Amino acid sequence: MQPVLEIYTPDGFALWPVADIEPFSYLPLSGELTPAEVGTAVMRIAGCNDIDPEGDDRPPRPADPLGSFLHGLLTFDTLFAAGGMRVTDSSTGITFLPGCCSGLEDWRDWLEVLDGSGRAFFGHDPDPFAERVADNVRLTVDAEQSDSPVIELSVTELRRLLDDAVHDLTNFLALAGDWASQYLPHHATPVTAALARVLALPSRVVPPKP
């Protein structure tokens, strides 16, 4: 299980260095990313929230390009980051991917599968669905298909995988905070706080693991 961000890099982005990553692929988030990959992740998360402040109570966009691009990330109460948790069964090659409109901020829905109602959808097109059945969890790649591939694992194993994935998110947030201090020194504190909110993590984080 990996926390992944769906990547789309607009042509001509030049506010900070970004990596050359295939569009509409998934970037796993962890404390092992290069500075350019962190820049790509921050760019994508800011882009997901780059919506004009019309008909709401947010202040108008700043005139400068950097402030304008970061405006949604820094002013929205509810933030979105396209992606989610990717689960791969190494024995079969089956991969469970987040669907459209799934966000990394919804990772706590996995706790609902483990300790709540026992079921959760993670987007659509495809329609990934997770369901607890006694002491096991069944991950259906596309619930709209009667012959959809599935991954089955124990509740204990899923809990361990989720803990590891959340640790990856925590390490990414620490790394992104260091990145922001270097590349966005005048916005580092609010950007780091916004990333913590969109990742549904505490704003105080531990340093990345060596």
C-alpha cells in the first residue's frame, strides 16, 4: 500500500523546479523523493485547489504569479489532492487504484473499513470498493464489473499496510516542509500547514527516516 498522487504537469510551469513525470501517472509519496519530485507533488496539490475565489468568502487572488497559484491552497477551508492509496498484490500483479474524485485527504476512510461500517468506496471510473468480511478485507478493483479482479488480505495485514502508508505520508510532509523552506521561503509556514491539512496529518511532524 502506497499513498499516491495523480500527476498532471501543465506545460510551461516555472514557479519552481519540477520533475518530468508522465501525465496522469501516480507519484508515490514518501520521505525518499527528490527535491524536483517534491516540487511536482506540491505543484499538483496546489493545482488541484487553484480555483478562482468567486461566490465565496475568500480574498481575491494576489497579483503576483506565485501568490496567485498558491492562493487556493492557502485559502480554501477544505482542500483536495487527487489520488489515494494504491494497493498491489505482488503475487498476482493485481493493483487497486483510487478512482476519479478520490483524494488523499480521504485516507481515513480505510479506518472505516477496519473499525467502522466495514466498507468504503474510493472514487469512480473505476469504482474501487473495500469491504471487511469477518477477519479479512476484500478489495474490488471495479465494483461496476461482475468479473472485477480482487485482492484479499487479512484485517491484521491491512492495518499494518495502512500504518506504513501513513508513515510514508508523514515522512513526505516533513520532507515537503524542508523543501518549502528552501524553495518558498516567504510562504513556507502556511504552505506546510496547508499540506498537513490536505493530507489529514498533524502539522507537527517528525523528520524523515534515514
